[in-house]
Amino acid sequence: TTEIYTLSLHDALPICRTVHLRPSGAPVTEIGFVDGAGDSKRAETVSTAGILYVFGWAADTAKGAPVDRVMVYVDGISAGAATVGVVRRDVEKYYSRSDYSNSGWSFEMSASLLSPGRHTVTATASGPSGTAQLAPSKTIAITADTDGGRR
């Protein structure tokens, strides 16, 4: 069973909690959100000459933040591990938990590794309580670089 709650903190990025239950019925306590995927200006279209940026936040409700690992996937295939431990005061403030202050994560990869077209970006967070899918998935478009990267 998965429950998804989307909340917002004034003008801050949306905050989401995804609760996954283990077969035993016990909750996996990793929570978080994929805030965005795209270019450096947050556009969801990236040239093959550019960099794909993916970012968000994740925390373990028992341990706090950072989580042990955030993995990013493109079309269900592992693209790599994100850098964890990025300062996210908005998450800390929203949850009133100082141990969530370093809950941010970020990831980047060369868009040249992806074929032109639409792709789905997802992420998972792992911690002492298990691994959970972070919501939501993001759709990006990769465009062929037609000018050799000159702009």
C-alpha cells in the first residue's frame, strides 16, 4: 500500500510524503520528494550537449537526514547515486525537525548519455529502515544538439 500526501510550504517547493508498507505491515520510514529534473534553469528540456540535473530531499523518520543513499533512475535504469546531505531548511522547518536540515540531494549527468526523446526520471531513498520510492516521477525531453554545443 502506498499513500501519497502532497503539501506545500507557502512559496517553497512542494513537500511530499510517501509511505510504503513492508509485507509485515510495518512502514518503511524513508520520506522525500523529487523536486525537479531538467537543465540548470529547471527547464524540463535538455540538449544532448547539456547536463541533466535532478534534485529533491529525503529523510528517514527514525534516523533523520541525510539518508544513506539516493539512487536516480532514467526509464527504470540506474543513472547513479545522488550527492546527499544538501541543506534544506524548508524541510527542517516544515517538519519541525532539526535532524532534517541536511535532507537535500542532487544529481547530475551528461545528457549525451540519453537518446533524444522523452524520458522518465525517478529516485529511491535508502536508510536503516529500508528503501522507498520518492514521488513523483518527472518527465524530461532530451533534444539533439544541432549546433555542436555552440550558443
